[in-house]
Amino acid sequence: MMSQEQNDLITRTGPKDPCGKLMRMYWQPAALLDELEGPRPVRPVKLLGEDLVLFRDEEGRYGLIERHCAHRGADLAFGRLEHGGLRCAFHGWLFDASGQCLETPAEPKGSNLCRGIKQRAYPVVEKGGILWAWLGEGEPPAFPEIDCFVAPGSHTFAFKGHIGCNWLQALEVGIDPSHASFLHRFFEDEDTSAAYGRQFRGASSGTDLPMTRILREYDRPIINVEQTEYGLRLIALREIDDERTHVRVTNQLFPHAFVIPMSTEMTITQWHVPLDDENCYWYAIFTSYAAPVDKKKMREQRLELYELPDYKSRKNKTNDYGFDPHEQETETYTGMGSDINVHDQWAVESMGPIQDRTREHLGTADKAIVQYRRLLRQEIDKAAKGEKPFMFLDAAHARSIQGPATMDGIGPTRGWETFWMEVDVKRRRGAPWAAPVTAEIDDKAPHLRVV
């Protein structure tokens, strides 16, 4: 079991917390690019316990600055975009994207007061349909060249959703392969041809067996966890018979993301970003290896559940997540509808704002969670000592972090070890964009090498 001190160490991410120091050594999703579309590109942002405001000026420059004005603390989220910056509506003080005060119009003419005033500000870049912020000190790391950042914009789609709990319990759902057989269990299977944009509703690669049936009927997976150069690889094996085994390959991308298969054509790369210690957003980039993403359909599907402007779920603790006992008896394991985001949100929010890990009892199915927590504690310790942590990448190393490979399919019970690599390589070779075959797979399966 874990002590309260150990639980605090790995969950709390404020500016003075050890895990907060670690998180500030990585780029963090701050908003979707879509959120700054429209006539007034200004959004309040909470990130790692800090209250900030994000804006785009007339020249297209992004600013992320302290939300409360340096003059007398008024809220800059209600400011006016004009004259190269964001102007406070209280006394007209003007701040540019770097946080520098440009004007203090209520002061006497010729006053130099503004020269010495600067709001706390952080760099912002756009990548994959997400605006990323660097809250650390010194030079930021490079972005890894993973698929969601390499693919063209036509083949990616970004979205997010709010969860009312600590970031870590939200992340740990994604590195828990066994829960899908229960939490996401459906008692009836649907037509898999209508599964576009919906997770766990299609057929597994190489078969017409619905994933819902596989998860329902084979609920004791063997889980293998491997350390990689980017985090962890999880391989969940569900043996169907002596000849066939369902293989699902997912990844933990350090520090707070996972990469999972959504369908035979698409993967999800998803980050779990602390707003404060009791709230987080998941940010996801959906990446297609086949046709361009139908962004209109993907967005409409998700807006059936999530309300703008805060991307909060219509099904939540205030309405019992839409729980229907009759549905639980006849249709779904949870009785909370067919959207698995609702299932996940209920599971992690029901643990409390910050899960009390001093009371949990882990089993062999939780081996990825155990390994991830060990890695997280190790890297928190490194950051506390002033060392560069795992996945703090320079430009050269960033180019080597590719993929990572994901797969969901039915292969041979003997020979699954190379089967999943073959499926991944075939998908990459057939992609209309230059989806790289990772060096690791190239080394392990040289017969798959692209010449």
C-alpha cells in the first residue's frame, strides 16, 4: 500500500510541488486551436494550478499571461484586444504577448511606469490542432516526432473534455487494459460498419469479430508491460482458442499521455493535463492512417456529450451520469449509455477528487500502473535534483521518438509477437502520408524492413 505522503508526491502539481516541478519541464496542452477561433480570441486558462489568460493579437501572435492585471488585480480574461496586445478593462493598461506592459494610459503623459512592469508570461506554440504552453524555466524541450505530430492536418483531429478529479487517476484508466471488459461491456453487438469515430465499436483487425464481443467474452487478459524509450508498451492478450489470440497494443507516453488504437485506421494520442489538483482535461489527437479525418462528423459526435465553452460532459455527477438501472440490466454494464467517455469519467470521479491510494489493493492486472508510478517517482526525484528527466528531449533525440506502434487484432496464438508488428507496418506502408516505421520494429523484425 501507499502512504499519504507518497500519494501526495505523485498527484499534486502546483508550482511548489515536486510533481509540479516535473510537469513544468514538458510542454502542456493549454487549449484547442478551435477555442481561439471567432471574433474575440481570448480564453481564460487554468494550468498546473496557475490562473492565466490566453489570447491571439492582431498579428497572429499567441500570448499566455497571468490572468490578474499587475496594476490592481482585475481579470484580464475580460480585456480588450487592441493595439498589439490585451488591454485591461479597468484602467486601460495594455500588455503584449510577452507580458510586457506597453501603456498605462491613466498615468501622466510621458510616464515611464510601464517599462518596468511585466505580467508573468509563457511561450505558446501550435501543434496538431492544440496550443501548447511551456511553463518551465530555460529552453524548452523539443517535441517528439510521434505520428500525431508528423501526420498532415487533414489526417488529424483534436478535441478535449473536462474531468472533475486529479490528473493521475484519469491517466491510469488508459494504462489499465483489463477494465474495458467490464466498464465498457455491451450485451449486444452492433453493425461494425457504422463504428466510425467510436471506440471499441468496430471489428478487430483481420476479422469481422466485433471488439464488443471480444471484450465481453474474454475478460481475463494476460498483460505484458515493456519499458521503451518513450515510456511503457502494454500488450493485452485474450486467447480465443489454441489457434487465435486477440492482441491489443497500447502505450504510455511519458509523462502524462497514452497512445491507443481506436480502429483499424485510427489511433488516439491522449494527454491528461492538470488544471489544479482536483480537475484535469483530457486532450486527444485522433490520427488517421487511411482517409482524411471527417472532422465535422468527429466534432458533431463529441459535441453530443460535451458542452461549450468549457467542454464539460452533459452526463456528470449532478445527474448520476445518466444512470438507468433497466439499461444496466439489459444493455450495458454500467447503465450509463454507450459513450465510453462517460464510463471513464464516472469511474475516476467516483474515486474522489484525489484518489486515496492508501486504501487500494492492486493485483497482477495492475502491473502497468505499478511500473508507471515507479517511473513517475523516479523522474520526480530527478527533477528535484535539477537533472533533466526522462523524455526531456533535444532536437536530435526528438527525431528518434517515433510511432509509437498500436494495434488491435486477432492473430496466431503462437506467433503473436511478430503479428502485431506486421499489422502496424502494413498500415504505415499504406498510409498516404510518410508514417515512419519505428527503428525498434525495424530491428526486431528485419523481414518487415521498408527498402
